[in-house]
Amino acid sequence: MEHEIKIRTMSERKRRESGMVLIVAMVMLAVMGIVGVAALDTVSLDQQAAGYQSRKRVSFYAAEAGVAEGLATLRSNGTPTVTSTDLGDSAAYPHGQPGYALAAGTTIEKLGSSSMNGMAMNIDQGGAATYQVDYWRFEIAGRDASGTTSKVEVAAGRFTGY
């Protein structure tokens, strides 16, 4: 008789636990779904950040190209000039080309000149300075196709001898 009671008790316990596996499985699926959605959201945010950084990098490199033009003209003719320029091939940039120009509201400004005696080698100069440095300041704005801009301010000098 004791044996029958145990069997009946075990069968009742199995009957009460029969839906538990389904509930545990549903909870696990819900948790895995939430983790999956969170992972997708994180990937989406990472892609947005990478796109922003890429656009910012393109606009910065465009501004650097403008700085290079200004410094090259300063070296060649003594006065920096920067013309508004689009960069690259339009086939490579179907949505618009990156480019550069002087920053809005700015001009190329001469900061001044300074003379120096070049290692005291001023023979035949009557004691006058033998070298001069002209200082210039300009600000370049680079842009990418989407309108993201980067500004680079430059102060440069040109060293000339007499």
C-alpha cells in the first residue's frame, strides 16, 4: 500500500510540471529576442558613427588640400591665394564632390613682417637686415558631398633674402 501512494504522488507531480518546459522555453526565446534587437540597435548606431567619421575625414582632407594650395602659392609668389575648388572626379562622387574654399567671412590677412640679420653676414648691406619673414593668416573650409565641413586655420611665414 505504501508503494502505491508513492507512485500516485510522482504521477501527480509530473502532471503539475508538464507545462513548465514550455514556459521556460518561451522565457528563453523572449530573452534571446531582446538581446538580438539590442545587438541590431548597437550595430545601427555604430554604422551611423562610422559614416559621420568618414564624412568628417573627407571634409578635413579637403581643407588640407586648400591649405596645401595656399602654402604653395605663398612659396611661389610671396602671397597666399586660395580659389574655391571641387576635388576628385564627378564619376567617383555621384552625389557631389568634396571641395574647399576660404572660410566664410574670412580673408587672407597679412600679419606683418620681421627682419633679421642672417648670422651677421650683412657685408655690403650697410648693417641693414639681410632677411625678411612675411607672416600670413588664412582659414580654409573643407566640405564633403553631404555638407559636412571642417575648418583649418593657418599662420605661415615666407622667408626671403635680400
